[in-house]
Amino acid sequence: MLYPDNLESKINFDKIKEWIKEECTSKLGTDIVQKVSFSKDINLLNKLLDQTEEFRQILLSGEMFPSSNFLNIYPYLDKAKIEGTFLYEDDFHEIRLSLLTLKGCVDFFTKFQEEYPQLFQLLGLVNLDNTLLRSIEKVLDDKGKIKNNATRELSLIRAQILYEENRLRKVLDRIFREAKAKGLTPDDASITIRGGRMVMPVLAENKRKIKGFVHDESATGQTVFLEPAEVLDINNELKELEYMERREVQKILTELTNTLRPYIPELKSAFRFLGMVDFIRAKAKLALKMNASKPSLQKEKVIEWYNARHPVLEHALKQQDRKIVPLNIHLDHNSRLLVISGPNAGGKSVTLKTVALVQYMLQCGLLVPMDPHSKCTVFQNFFIDIGDEQNIENDLSTYSSHLMSMKYFTQFADKKSIFFIDEFGTGTEPQFGGAIAESILLALNKSGAYGVVTTHYGNLKQIAAKNQGMTNGAMRFDVDKLEPLYQLEIGKPGSSFALEIATKIGISKEIIGYAKEQIGDERVRYDKLLNKLESEKSKYERVLDEVQRKERLLTKRLKEYNELKETIEGNQKQLIQQAKLEAKAILDGANSKIEETIRSIKENKAEKAATQKARKELESLKTEIKPDKSIKPKLPQEIKVIAGEIKAGDHVRLKDNGAIAEVISVRNKDVEISIGDLKSNVKLNRLEKISNTTLKKEKKAIVSRMSYDTTSKMRDFSPNLDLRGKRGEEVLSIVQNFVDEGHMLGVKDLRIVHGKGDGILRDITRNLLRSMPAVGKFEDEHADRGGAGVTLVTLR
């Protein structure tokens, strides 16, 4: 049940329909747009949404899908239905083009039925083979003209026409040349056609000098177009042949129409399919433009929307290079009725209309502008009361028309209904309007309906706060700047900020004071409390944002530190291992030399000369392996502490932990320092001043030691890796190094060629990729570029 009758225009859904029509390519699609309607069948809606989402995926994939010749052939089918009639060549040409488009759609959905199952199900409307298309293509060429060989008779007639035309041309050319030589024709004249017969131009004063029939004359009357007597019979023969050709063509078209006539029911059903495809594609194209998606449809009544947007407003703001503020809203059985309050022009009505339009779009089977993880539900009844419904004919005032709507709402609203009321209670004396609105709101709450209401009345805010099933909502407001933020906050009422805005505008203090007295102290205190709450919330959010920013920075720095530590420890272990190997080699060599010396001495029976020679060789080896004292290990330079007063800009060291910092400011004995991106306050006696020069040298040395030649690495790095011909044990280290280096250099997409074969290299590669944290995903290459023989890797 929908209320009122002009609901679609009130919530701007008529504009959405216009946009869908603009995306359609034919009348087949636009006719279906007119039939779009509100549905309460959740299964049907899921099907419609899935169809549109699948087509959105087709558009995103770039797959070649038929995009033209979605032609409306229904008028031709209605004409062909009558016995004895026939369709023209142009009619059959359009039918042929449409059948080719139909064939393309059927082939596409058949090929990709697993990827797009909902769209594949639409093929149930098509019960037509290619017999009719082949019959038409047998008769018509690609330009829509009857082929010469359509029948044997037509082939003979056209061959005869060609022969007679050539004969006519030769005879007429000869006569024209002779006449031109005698000066009987204009200088720049040539043979032409008049009344379907070939004629030649002759000067009017010479027309009696050539026997023939005058068919026409020029605008000035100086030239006549004459058919010579010699070609009269040939032209007559041509005319007769043209009549024969026309009769034969009519006969062919009649037979082709008779062939088509039995297919009319199947054609109408098939072209309903084409219309549906055009319509669904238009919805998908609009969804892409609106950045819309398919949310989750829930059977239980829940509205949990994230970043929902009013598409018409968003489009208007884009024209002005402005961004829309998205809406987050959550309604369930505990909080069904949302009472929104806040300042004028703060976004209350826009929020209400956003919920109304997006919910209506959803229940018309359209993808909606919100995040895909949002949760939606389906309502049976949809009521709105927006804008001025004053009716002069029925003598209804604005307020009376609102009351008529409220009467309808209270009579028919139930647990399966959703309603929207803008500026609830206005239009009459506030004291009475507020009381009636309060009573109606309680009645609607009792019905179990869901709804969104906007108001300025304080009593409605209090009712929403006290009653189960109702909740307040406030449009956020920058208290300091007195500007709306257009953000909905559920759980607390909003202030109108009337006194604050009036003060900012410049209304005198006396007037503001008098207004406060009339409002009453309690009401003023209530509004002040709301203002204070809003101000404190804004400050808290700013502090929270700053804390979160610092936490993110700290996490980043900690990660960098851990990575650096791991790198240093890894290098240290590698260097120690290398040193151990070298030491072992030296020791083994020394032991071998000693044993050789002892053996030499024994063999020479301790002869003096031989012993001295062996000792010299041993001393020589000792000298070779002895450390070179002239080469001193390079130790980190000691950072020099200097005397003097500590002031802003100096570098200092914390005495208790040795951390290096820069002084930002000094206030008595309190000093604000910066350690990297972190700031802190410490006591002066904890710091000692250090030399800036020494510190700079140390930093330079550190940078030099830690440098990594990214430019040369990036220049030499290739995102393609060929593993073909490699052994399984070789692959692991090669792939590991390839992915690590790509990740370090910031490359996102890698390509690994391993071939198909028995799939051993592919399995080893992919099992390794699954265990690597740097890998976001991997998949087969396109079938045309290697398919399963190539793995495409996307890094995080």
C-alpha cells in the first residue's frame, strides 16, 4: 500500500526513472521503465537485485556484450500478422539486425551461465532457433537489399536489366556525341535521367532537329531533356523489366513474411527478453554512475545502513564540485521510530528524504547508493507526508491536509509499514499542534510501524526519549562556528540553536533576553545542556582523532624498528657464521702446516738447516694470519656533551635513557622536546646539551650504513619471472626472493610463468605464495595469454 498517489514525485523517484530511461538504448527498455513498481516480495527483489548486480559485473569486466540494435520490431510483427500483407526490405533489415543482437545475447549468457546465473535464467523467454534468421539472410544482403540470387527469376530479370542499361547507354552516348559535335547541346551538359528514363539535354532551339520525346525542361527554359526515338524502345523495355523486378521482389517479400508469420509468438517473447536485457543494463549503468551496490536483504525488520547517499542531491552537488555527507542509520525493533531534531537547514529533511528514496529504490529492484555490507529489509506499506498538500478545490488548508495524512497513517500503519513525516506538528498553533503530534506519534508507535519523523517540538523529543520503540536523532552542529555538519547522530535530541544563531546574526541583547524570558529558564537550560553536550562531543572527537593518529604513527614506527632490528640481527648472524667459517679454514690450514713442519723435522732427523727452514715457514704463516693492528675497527663516534644554557633548537640527550631529542620550547624548568614525530614534556635537570656538529656527522654515518640503492634495484627489477625448466627445489628460493624484492620496491602486480605440464611447478609455486604474508591474492592469467600456465600475483 502506497500513500499518497504522487509519492514517487515527492521523493524524487521520477528523476531516477528518467535517468534509467537515458541509459536505455531502445524503446524496448524504456517501455519497461514505465512499469517499474514498488514490490514487497523479498524473493522477487533478491532476484531483481542479483540480475542488476550481475550486469554491473559484466560492465566492470569489460566483456564484449551486444550494445546496439535493441530495435522495437513489434509494429512489424503486428503488420505481418495480417494474411496477404508483406513487410518491406527495410523492415526485414531491422528484424535481421535485432535477431543478430538476440543471438549475441543468448550466446553470451550460455557461455557464462555459471558466472551470471540469474541473467542466464532469462533465456527461458527465448524459444527461437536461428531458422528465421537464416531465411532472412538467404534473401537479404548486409545492407538490407534483396540479393540478386534470392530467386532464379529475379537473377534473370536483373541480368537482363543490366544488359539493356548497357545497350541504352551505348546508343545514347553515340547520339549525344553526334549532337554535341553539331552544337545542339549545352557545353557542360551530360546524359541524365528524367521520369525514370535516360535522356539527354538539348538546347531548346534545336529540339526539333533530333527526333524524340521531350520529358522536361530546365528552370530557364533554355534546355530541354529529350529522349531520342532510337532509344525509346530500349527505355520501354527497361520499364517493363523494372515492373517485373518489382513484382518478383514483392513475391519474395510476401513469401518471407509468410515464413515469419508462424514465429510471431516466439518473436514477441524473445523481444521481451531483449527489452529486459536493455532495462537491466540501464539499471547497472546507473548503479555504476551512482556507485551503488547490493546490500543484504533481511527478513527481520532492520535498517542498518552505512554511507547511504541521496542520489539526486549527490548529483546536484557534483555539478558544484561539492561532496555529499553520507548517512549512517540503524533502526530495529527496539528503536523503530526515529525522531530527528536540530537547527534549520541542518539536514533533517534531507536525511528523511534519503531514507525514503533509497528504501523505495530498493523495493523497486534497484541497486542503492550505500556500502554493500549494509542490511536492509522489506516493508508492505509505504507512507509519506512531505511538503505542502494544500488543496483549494477541497478547501483544505496545509494543516488540514497533514491531518488527513495522519488519519490515513493511524488507520493503516502496522508492523509491516514504514512512514515518513517532515516537520511533524507544524502548520497550526504550536501548543495545540505539539499536543496532537504527540498523541499521533504515540499511536503510531503502538502500531509497531517503522518511521522517520523530523520536528522542532521539544515535547516530541521527550516522548521519544521515554518510550520503548522510539529514539531521538540529532543533526550535528559545529557549536563554535555555528554551522551545520549534516551528520545524523542517533541516541540524543538536537537543539535548534535558535538563540545562538540569532546572536551570531546580530540581534540585540535586549531582544534575545526578552525571548529567553518568554521561553522560560528550564527550556533555556535544556537547550544550553544540549549545546554543551554537542561542544564537548566535538572536542572529544578531535582529541580522539589526534590520539588515533598518534597510535597509527607509533604502530608504524614500531613496525619499522622491528624490521630494522630483524635485518641487523640477520646480518649479524650471517657475518658471525662467515667469520666462523673463515676462522675454521685458517685454523685447519695452521694445524696442517704445523703437522707438516713436525713431520719434516722428524724426517730430517732434526737437522739444523732443515729445522730452521721449517721454523721460518711456520713463522711466515703466523705473520699471515695475525690481525693487522694498523686497521682499527670503526666504532660509533662518541656524541660530545657541551656546556651552556639549553634553549629552543638545541639538541639534547636524556640522561636516564640516552635518547636524542630536539628542544622545541623552554618554560622555566619545563622543556618541550621532540623525539622524531613524538613530542613530550620533561624537566630541565634530566637533559644535557650535545654538539650539533657531532650529531649531524653521526646521523650522516648512520644513513650511509643503512642506505639501500632503490633506484638501481628498481631499474634492474623485472615483474616477470620465468620458472620453466627449473627443478622443484630451485623454485622455492627463487620465488621467495622475487616476491620479497617486489614487495620491498612497492611493485603491486607480478607475473610468474611456470607452464602447465603436469602442474608440479605450479603447485609448488602456489603453495609457497599462500604462505607468504606479502601476497594479497593470486589467480590464473587470461586464457589468451597463458591461462593456468601463468600465475598473476597481487601484493598487499
